[in-house]
Amino acid sequence: MLNFILRRLLGMIPILLIITIIAFLFVHLTPGDPIRIMYGAEIDQETYQQMRESEGFNDPLIVQYGRYMYNMTIQGDFGQSYRTRSDVSDEVLRRFNYTFVLTILSMFWAILIGVTVGIISATKRNSLVDRVGMISTITALSIPEFWFGLMMMQVFAVQLGWFPTSGSGTWIHLILPSLTLGFGVAATIVRFTRSSVLEVLREDYVRTARAKGQKESVVIWSHVLRNALIPVVTMAGLQFGFLIGGAVVVEQVFAWPGLGSYLIDGILTRDYPVIQALILLFSLQFLIINLLVDISYGFLNPQIRYE
Amino acid sequence: MDKQKKNSPFRIFLRKFLKQKLAVFAFGLVIAIVLVGIFGPLFSPYDPHRPVTAQYPDMGIDLEQLTSLTLEIEGLLSNGETIEQQELTQIQTETDDRRIAAVRRSQSGIRVSANSSGYTDAIVESGDVSAVSKVLVRGEIPLDDAEPTISQIRINQPDASFSEGDSYQIEVSALLTDGTEITSLDNLKELAEELYGEEEEEDTSGFQSSTTNDDDAASFQINSLTEDTVSVDEDGVVSFESDGEGLVQIQAGEAKSLVQFQVGPDSIEPVLTSLVLQSTTIELNDAYKHQSPSSLHLFGTDHQNRDILSRVIHGTKETLLIGFVSVAIGTVIGTVLGLLAGYYGGWLDSLVTRMTDVLLAFPGILLAIAVIAFLGAGITNIIFAVAVFTIPVFIRIVRASTLSLKEMTYVEAAKSIGVPNTVIIFRHIFPGTLSVVMVYLTMRIGVAILIGAALSFLGLGGDITAPEWGSMLSAAKDNSGTIFHATFFPGLAIVITVLSFNIFGDGLRDALDPKLKE
């Protein structure tokens, strides 16, 4: 097991290196001169040259990359935002909490709704509930998150006035964005839970349990769910990555000051250090999530052996 | 022969597909949406780029009709007679807030025209008397908190003449803009203090728009206009001091009325004592912004008063273009790479698979955002971005299906008679992968449309004024957050389109699935 984790960690290194190179080249491959973006087009040629020199843009690329890696890994310095001149790492840390809270709560909704509906659908197969549930999920998967968010806002914030329309501050601000973000994943979890439970229901040991006169509720709770929910947990873990992607959009809808809106603002204003840092951060997140999911297979299902 | 034809794979597929009613329906919808995308612009009722108010003249719609209303007025004389509005002289009209509505005199009365949604008071004045009507312009701004104001004051006109030294108690009633009546002077005074007293509302917007003179709107005043003949105290008791004509004016808010007294024996000319408006509340529609859905605009209009239905129709083309082109690019590249990797194997295969794994580890939308970050905002770049995350999906499925087809006897046979590799790939293997490619193609179009709309919603589509569903929603979020129809319809269009493609794709998959019984 330890061996496997080590091997996976080592395997991440080349991918991370490639991603840092891509992120680094970002500034150099994209149109637009960073000095001009930082100081505007007005500065004269002499100051421009000075700036280029002092910011180190005149060094060979490999030296610049080395400095970039050194600053980042040893000093934890991701550079400064072109626009606000503030440290990107500070801003990222501050906003990370917002995105983290949002995704965690969304995952909670997604699992709560997804697993409940999934189990009901599977145990009452082909009933009206099941049919409605299945039609709802395929519809849910076709609804853009941002529109769902806008509609939630219309109904619960504008018409009913139960929640604030946007912004952050209290936990009430968190309800609508997290429900919006969670609902797409909930639909995926419903389908997955349903098929997983149906599969387990076909197993011999379920038939045996029923044959020996076990109460149906006990059969479902301790025989079926225990086994059926293992893949659901891993799948839910994998969905975390997609939650982070969806968070970018949902944050924009509800003006939630997380990493996603930072990224979009960065792209729209060509704030390359911000984009660089966030691309790295997001990539790292996915690599870690995938690793954790792989490891969790082993804990949840002892049948899997890592060779 | 006949039997063989009947059981051809295509026939079986067709039979299986037609059995799925929902999928067939979705297929019909897909066709309809594509037709709208191609021919829709020819039939769209309005130009999607211009405000509809600018297009009304060309279409023969009278804007005045939509936004204005004529109000009849008449004057009440002290001798009890009424006079028609034509005979009223010196009529002055104004509104409290000209940004909301304007009022002017017209042939048949007073014409009130709406400018933007909200509420204001229209004041009609003739000499020393005036009356007020509340103007409600329906639209973006909710009108729930519009308070009634005092519309008309009616003072009982005494018939008898008075003589010096007498005193008289004035009897007053008033009509509010919501139709309620106030029947005593004290109540009127109280209400006027409450409505107009203390804080005169400051115009905080910075545009001191109208000529409204705030001093005019005194909370409550009762005074004598002819100080020599009559005097009046604030409880409405009039004392007559010398012979002649006495006039007392009562003002509450913007409404003013007179009462005339004949003091002494000399008869006097009747004067205009009050104005009567046909109705105390005027309801209009704001036709300049955010029109609600109506027969004129089925989906309403947006913040720039553009017809949303027309914009949705025009946006179909753009949205389908993003979906089709990006998936086409992704399919072609993905299929070729998948075929090559699957057929040749070796280092090419491991390189391609590794790349696919990395790309698939990222959620589609983030991958697309990263591509946009590289290329910059714009519709073409959105297409590219969506194509990039479509590629790995096709590589994976085509590679898998190539791996199994490669082991087929007919491929081995072709190889053994020396058919070149390229011919084997495209003639013998590629057709075998087609069915699964077709299924994924339809399913991915839905996803591509979703991601494309999300990207333009995020403002990465470049032109934010373009009639594209995602950017329409983005603009609606920023400019019409409280307007339901502006955010509802473009999103509904996305949902219907994506849902149709998804259900159609599901149906195709089931029909091509050999395990599924006929």
C-alpha cells in the first residue's frame, strides 16, 4: 500500500513539471507584453527597458524558469498581480477558504440528495417515484448550472426574499450557491447509486438474506447499502474535481469571492501571474483528488490489492 | 433476398430506434432546432440588435399608444357649475419625476406618457387650484411601495352670503389617489403632515430632473388669498372683516382648492374652485426597457429593450455552431488519433493514452477555461476550447474499439494479402467504429453546447452584445437581476436544446446496443 502511494507520488512529478512549464510559458507565449500590461502603454522606451531588466525579462528563458520555480517552491512566492500589485499567494490563500467551504457544502447536498433519491429509486424500481427521479436526473444534467443558479436566485431571493441574492458574509449567503453547485453532481450520484444498488440487489447474498426471513429494512440497510455505497463514495470523490470546475461558474453567478471569480477576473484582465498560479493550483488539486480516490479504493474494498 | 434486407443491421437499428417514442420526439426537436438555427433569422419578428422602440415606426406600431394615456379633466366653479377642459385656461402640468413620466396638455385633456418604470405624481394646476394623479409605470421597479397621495381637496361651497363680523367653519373632504376619502379637516391635516411633513425626499440620484419646487409642496396650508375681506385660522374658522369677495385656499401636498365667500350684499363673479381629474391613478407600461411578455413580445424585452424572442432565435445559430463545429473538430482529431494509437500501438499508443489520461483528469469546463486563457476571449476560441476537451473522449472510445476490431479475422485477412496499413485503418477498421462515434457525437453536442454557453456566460465569448444564449444570460444577470423573463427564456432554450440532444443520443445508444432485444 505504502509502496503504491509512493509510486503514485513519484508519478505525479513529471506531470507537475510539465504543468509548471506550461504555466511558466504562459506569460511568454500569450500575446501582449507584460511590462506594457503592468505599466500601461505610456511609459517611454528607457523606463520600459529598465523595467524589463529589473523584472528579469531579458534573461534567457531557462534562467527565468529556474527563478520562477525557485520563488514558487522555496519561497512560496507566486508573484504579484499585474493589476492590483498585491501578492497572488496572499489573495489565493484568502479566497481558497471561500471556495473550499462552498465545495464542501455542495458535496454535502449532493450526497444527501443523490444517495437518498438513488436508494429510493432503486428499491422502488419502475414505480412512479423511480420514473420521476430518472427523468429529473436526465433533465438536471441538461440544465446549465449558471441558469439554475439564476432561477434559484429569482425564486428564493427575488420573489420570496428568503436568501440574499449574492455576495458573501454569513452562512445564509452560502445556501443558494451551494445548492446550485451541488445539484448537478446530485443527479450524477442518483444515477450511480441507483445502478449500484440494483446491482447489489441481484447478488446471491441478498437473496439468501431474504430467504432466511430477514426483514426487508435490515436487508436493505446492512446487506445492500453497505456494499452498494462503496463505489458511490469513490465516485463522489471523483466528482469533487468537477465541483471545483463548476464552482468557477457558480461563484460568478452569486458574486462569491472564491478562486473561480479570481481566475475569471484574471483572464478578462490578462493578469498572467494570477492565471499562472491558479492553473497550477487547480492542476495540483486534481492530481491530489485522483490520488486520494485511488487510495480510498484500497481502504473501502479490501479485495483490491496494489501490486 | 427480401428476408436478408429486412434483417440488415440498419433496418434493425431503425426499428429499435423508432420504438423509443421519447428519443424519436427528441430527434424531431433536434431537427426543429437545427431548422430554427438555419432559417430562424428570416422569420424573427424583430432585429435582435436594436431596441424595439426604434423598430416600432417601421412595423406600424404606434409607440404613443403603448405608453400614453389621456386623462380628462374638468373644473368646478364656485356656483356649482362645471366647465369642460377646453374652457380651462392657464393649465400647467408637471410630474414629480420626469424620468418616470411626463405630462402635457392635449386636445382632449391631459396626456401622460411613461418614460421608465416607477411611480410619480402628475400635477395639474390652473391658477390657484390643482389636483394630483398618481402615475404607476409598470416595469422593472416594483410598485408595491407606492403610497397614496392626496389627489383632490373638496371644500364645501356655502351658498349664502355673509356679512362683516360673521364667522364660518370650513368643511373639507379630500380624495386620495387610491380612492379613499378623508372627511374631516383634522384627518386631512394629519395625513398631510404624515405624507409631506418633515423630510422632503431628497433626490439622491444627482439629476435634479424636474422643475418641481419643493417649497410648493407644503404639508398643509390654509390661508386667505384676500386678506382684507376674510381671515382664516388653522382650524378652518373663517372670519369676515369687510365687504367684497373672499377667497380661502387649502393646500395639502400638491393639491390645492379654493372656497369663495360673498361678504356683503354685492354679488360676485364665480371662480374656479377645484379641478376634477377623471381618475386618480394612471397605470401605464414602461415600453423602453424590460417589457413583460405580451402578444407583441412573446418573451418580453431585455435591458436594452431588445426583443428576447428574436435574440433567442438568432442565438440558435451561434449556439449550434459552437456545438457542431467544436464537436466535429474534436471528433475528427480524436478519431484519427484513436485509430492510429489503437492500430499501431507502441510508443505512439502510450504517448496518446498518457495525454488522454491527463486531459480527462480535468473537468471539461476548467480545461476549456485554461485554453481560453491561452488564446484570449472570442467565439472562435470558445469553439477551440470545447474541441480540446472533446478530443480525449473520442481518442479513448475509438482506441478501445480499434483494439478489438484489429483482432478480427477480416483485418488479418486484409493484412495477409498485403493491403497497406492506411487502407486497413480507413477501409476496414474505421467503419466499424462509426456507430459508437455517432452515439458519442450526439451526446457530446449537448455537453459542448452547455460548456460553450457557460464560457460565454463567464464573459469569455468576446462580444457580450451578441445574441448568444450564454452571453444573453450573462447580460441579464448584470442588468436585469430582478426580471424573471429576461433570465428565464434564454436558459430555457439551452435546456431544451441540450435535453433534446441528450435524449436523442441515449436513444441512439440503446438502438445500437446489440444486447438490447428488439
